[in-house]
Amino acid sequence: MNAIKLTALATLMAVGVSTQAADVITIPDVTTSGSVAATTDYMYRGVSQTGNDAAIQGNIMLAHSSGVYANVWGSSVAGGINKSGSEMDFSVGYSTELTGALKPKLDVGVMRYAYAGSGKPRVDFNEVYGSLTFASFLMKDDSFKGSVALTDDFFNQSGKYIYVAADYSVPVMDTGLTALAHLGYNKFDSGVKLTKALGADQGSDDDYVDYKFGVAAGVQGMTADVSYIGSDISDSDCGSTICEGRFVVSLTKAF
């Protein structure tokens, strides 16, 4: 399966690199961007969505000069409720730079998570999100982002859920590397709801923390990311290995 996925990714990368065709339809004040990627594991908030397997991912965004945008992101998924299929995330939002000394970038919107191949009804859900990103936050060229997301009915009808996260990146001197750090807090209404969403039996625990620490660098016009990603859900509570921390390698081509 991994060989098939990586072969398909190579084809996508080739298309992304070589395709420079003129627009058939040009919409005034609208720009288009996107990416294709391969990753050794699709980790969503500290938990594997591919049964510890590789994934192919991609997105395309339309952004208006006013700050309004629409984005579609997709990934292969496998294991658990997802079985073998795909995830498609559709978002509409607004992004703008705020005034003030730090001039943070505000991003707010709503996202629809849709899963094909799950074999179960109503695993899809909607999420409202918002974030503030500060450039040159502690030192030149670094970045800090604080974000929050919430929904009334999380994955697999697991009820109310809130996610709070902090992300930080900073260049490593003149090496061409960028150090990455992420911490996220996941809060459910109860341990029963957490179990329903993740398949993790944590008893009365209704929350967990996820993390990511790694480095990124430009490689032949692409971005390589090597990170250690996981959560504080124990192996015994998770009921499988999808909650274990592991190194993940990703390669992304933007266009």
C-alpha cells in the first residue's frame, strides 16, 4: 500500500512542478494556491488517522483581496471508524492583519470535515475556528500562533469538543532549518465522549494533550518536515498503537 501511495505522490509532485498553464478563467482580485504532500503518517491532534500508515494529502485555496477565502484539503485515511477511504475538509473564512504594534494576523472561519469510506452515518462534523499569528514575536523571523476550535458535535457524534493550541517556529541561525513546536489541548464533555471519538478507553478522563517537535527545511523546491508527534494518552488507554508518539516525515510541494 505504501509503494502505491508514494508512486501516486510522485506523479502528483511532477504535475505540481511542471504545470504552469495560463488560467482559463480569471476572477478579479482572486488568487489561487495549493499543495500536494506525502507523509509517513497522518497525525490529527496527536492520533494517527491512517492506522500508522502513510498518506497522500493536498489542498487548493481561493483567496480574495478582501481577506475572504475558501479552501479544500484532502487526505487518505485508514483504520478504526475511517476504515479505508478519504477525508475532505471544506473551509470558508476571513483573514486580515490587525492594527497595533505587533500587527497580528487574524484568521476565523468554519470547516466541514467529511469522510468517505467510514461505513457509518454522521461521522462528519462542523468546526468553528479562529487564530492569531504574530510574526517576529520573540525574535526576528520567528512566528507564534494561538488558536482555538470548537464544535457542538465532534467526530462520530461524540458531542461538544474544544481545542486550544499554540504553535511556534523559529529559524535555526543560518542553517536553513526552521525549528517547530506545537502543543494542543483537547477537551470533551466526558470520558465516554472521548472514547467514542477516539476509541480510547480513558475511564473518567475527558481531555488529553497532543504535541509536535521538529524541524523543517527547503529541499529541491519542496518543504521537508521531520517531527516527533504524539499525545499523552497511554498505550493501554488508547487500546491500539495509534496514540503512540512517533517520528513523522513529510514532503510538501506548494504551487
